[in-house]
Amino acid sequence: MLDLLAPLNGEPQILPARKFTGRVAGLYVAPADHFETVAAETLRLGFEGIEGDIHAGYTRRSGGREPWYQRGTEMCNERQLSIVSPDELATVAQRMGLAEIKPEWIGANLLLAGVPHLSMLPSGTMLFFKGGVTLKVDAQNGPCRIAGRQIAERANMPDIEAGSLLFPKAAKRLRGLVAWVEKPGTIVAGEEVSVRVPEQWIYGA
């Protein structure tokens, strides 16, 4: 029988959609003046993101991640929430010689357990929370020196500058994801999440 998913004559590879479940292991919100988050029992989300969070908003200003725009250009805010994995944080901590890296230190809003290779979930992945909220993944969250410095300071590393430089290397493709709110509502700690990975088209031309 013809395999309809097999690439033909060098055409893009197509991977089937997948679905599995995870669990909310932690919730966090950032004050309006700093990216470091604090633990919360619930997150109230509107279309603009988390109420009161520093990254909330329908739009945001471009930065170093968008070199194609002049810095400070107003653009759509697809980075309303930061999502991380306990397993990946543990790996990064081990690489940096630390006992732990807390989600709060790097400004995470959501700690999602039970999802293998969280940071590798592709753009367009949907997160359906049992309470009704839906988030859509935009992309990986690239590790930076600012978060690295925060880790180095909070972990009392002897060389703060070295720690800030080490984090981007240790956390490459392990820093988690950024996402935006497709369907608002309230997320609670311990809530089940249905993760739906879309059909992927591996463009190789």
C-alpha cells in the first residue's frame, strides 16, 4: 500500500499529528517591573495574556530576537507566556553545576510536567487545559545572558559573569517555549493539559 506520509522525490517530509497529556506542576506571575516571577495558585488569562504580568499585552516592542525590525518596533505579542519543563530545568542545572534552577529565576509562567522534550514542541502546538483555557505555542524561548545572570545571582555562583555566559550554552534548546492565549480563562495548579502536536511539514528544499 502506498505510504501517503512518505516523502517523494525529495519533497518535504510530513510527520503525523500527535496527542498526549501533561500536568500543571507550577504557576507563576511576574510583577510589572521585573521579569522574575513569583508562585501563584491560579493564573487568570485574557486575550492579552496574564493579568498584571510584565509580558501581558496585545502587542510588544521588538528586541534582539527580531533583527529584521528596528529595535522598539511595535508588533504582535506572541510571547505572552513562558513555559518550562522540570526535567529540562534539571538538565540545565546539572550542566551548570547547580543543585537546581527554579522556574521563577528565569521568568517562567507555567511549569508543565509529563511532556517529553517540551522545548522541541513545534510552533502551532495547542495546549488545552481541562478548565477551558487554550494556549498556542509560538516558538522555542532562546536562552539569554539576562536570564543567566539572574540564575547566577540567585544560585550564588562565585563568578556571576561566567554564570551568565554559561546559561545560553547549557540551556540551548532546553529553555522552554513561548505561547499566546487563544482561549482565555483560569489555569489552576495540578490541572491536566491535553497537548496536541499538529501535522509537521519538514521543509528541506
